[in-house]
Amino acid sequence: MVTDVYTASSMEGYFSHSQDNDGDYCIAGLSDGHHLVQNRNSDGHRLLFTTLDEGEIESDLSWVSRGIECYISPDQVVGERRCVVECSDPMFFPAMNRLIATILQEDITGAENVISLFRGERLFWSNIPNLMTLEKATGLFGELYFMFKWLPKQLPYIIINEIWTGPLGTSKDFNSDQLQIEVKTAMSQSNPTQHKISSLYQLLEEGRPLVLFSLVAQPVESGGESLCDLAESIICILNEHSDDLVEKFKDLLEENDYIYGDPRMEQYCFIPPIVDGNLFAVTDHFPRLVPDDDVDDDRIHLESYRISLSGVDDLNLNLSPETSLDAIVSAYNLITQ
């Protein structure tokens, strides 16, 4: 049986449909009218109307926070009273879209359930400082993109076996017994592609094959491919296996200063990469500096530096997305033999 998948992007489509129809109600998803959305033209507010559970009509269920108000409608909406979530702050529209997608996906109804969901998210957002930067977000986008596009079938294996170690501060982003992978994401297109290397140890082999994954992801203010949607896509895959995997993945996101559910994360969007990236074998012929290249003069300290991926075509593993860790090792061995 095919299950409908709802996303923040599809919710945006329902609000756009309401706006295009003079702010009229719009049925969200295949909910048979249990969930309606409205882009109210008079003030630009966005509203969600959800069917009440039995006994809630007489209850005093409400909650107000900055930009968000939840309440039971005083009047009938399309034949009945409803639970209303009203968002007046455009900053929170993307986050509202994501929460509505969750409500539809899990078929959540009732004022108590809906208010609890929104209240929990807003309290979480307000108590945690945002340490994410554009540079961090770009790096995280590249690592998630690599996992989702290149190793989708191995995502559960990667998370459960703690192969994605970049958030934990290791010198390489991915570490297994047979392979290390360092992900580099450039924020602008250049020919040849250029990357910043953070330390003299980042491109140093540690007794096993080392591969560099190169990607170009240019930030944009809106549209494009968002970091949040990419994280949600990975969660959808992990959710098919176990809740524990999802929680472990969220913990790793948190280690990377990504606050799950925080609308401030919605600002990090990227032009969809023209090329899905390339994998290169890191050998003595690869452009790099390692600790042995440091000079004897103790007044000079080499740390971060930039490289250009010129003259490395013979080190390209020439693999396509949806590959595997074993295939990457085999391609590396084939090039370096």
C-alpha cells in the first residue's frame, strides 16, 4: 500500500491555493475535511483548522506565544467548531508548514493534541541559543547530502554503527574500519572547485583508504533545497527501521548545532547542486598539506589552507550516487594499485 508523504513544501502549496482563491478555506491533503488551511487575505495570517475530539467543544483549550495562537473557534467553520492554530509571524511559516505535515502524516486531530504539539515546539525553540552559522550549515548540508544521495540504502547502517562521526569532532566526517571519508562543500562555483581544509590532519590517511567527497552548494535566501527538508528526508528513511535510529540521528544533528524543529534552521537553503558531487582518492598526488610539511621555523604555524581540485581527474573514483561503502573502497583500490 502506498502511503501519502506530506512535506513542508506540499503544505506551502495548500496555503498558496488558499491565497489564490481570495483566502478561502482549502482542504489539506487527503484528510476528508478533517484539516483545513487558510491564508487570510485581510491580514496575511495563516490558519490551520482541525477537527475537535469528543468533548472538546466545551473545554477551555488555548495557548498563545509570540507569533502563534491556538484556540477553539467560537463559530462554526465549514459546519462545525474547530481547533484553530493562527500564525501571524512569517518567520514561523516554514516551521508551521512542517508541523502541519506531521499532523497530516500521523492523522492528528483534537485541540489538546494539536496545541500540545505546537506548544512543545515553541518552548523548545525559545530556550536554546542558536549557534548555527552559514558555514556550519553548508558543511552539514554537504554531509547529509552525501548520505542521502550517495548512500541511502546504508543510512541505518551508518547511524547505528556510528560511521558518521563529523558532528563528534573527529578529523574525518565518516570513519569505518575500512574507510575514511572527508566531505567538503564549497559555497560558490569556481573552476576548478576550491575547498577550505581545516587542519594538517584532515587529509592525512590513518592506516586505511581516505576519500574526499567534493560538492558545491550555493546558499540562497529562500527556495532551493533546504537543510531542514534534507534532514526530514533522512528521518523518513530511518523511521522505517526504528525510532531509536531517528533519535540517534537527531542527537548527532544537535551535536552539529542543528536544533530540530527550530524555525531559525529554515533559513539555510541552497541552490540544488548541478552535479551530485565527486569522490576522489586522497593520495600523495592529491593537493594537500600534512604535518610532515610543516616548517622547522617555530614562528610559522600552518593550520587551515585552501586547495584547488585541478589535475586530479585520475583520482576521481567515477562512481554514481546510490553506491555503497564497499564499492567506494573497491574503486579506491582499483585507482591506487
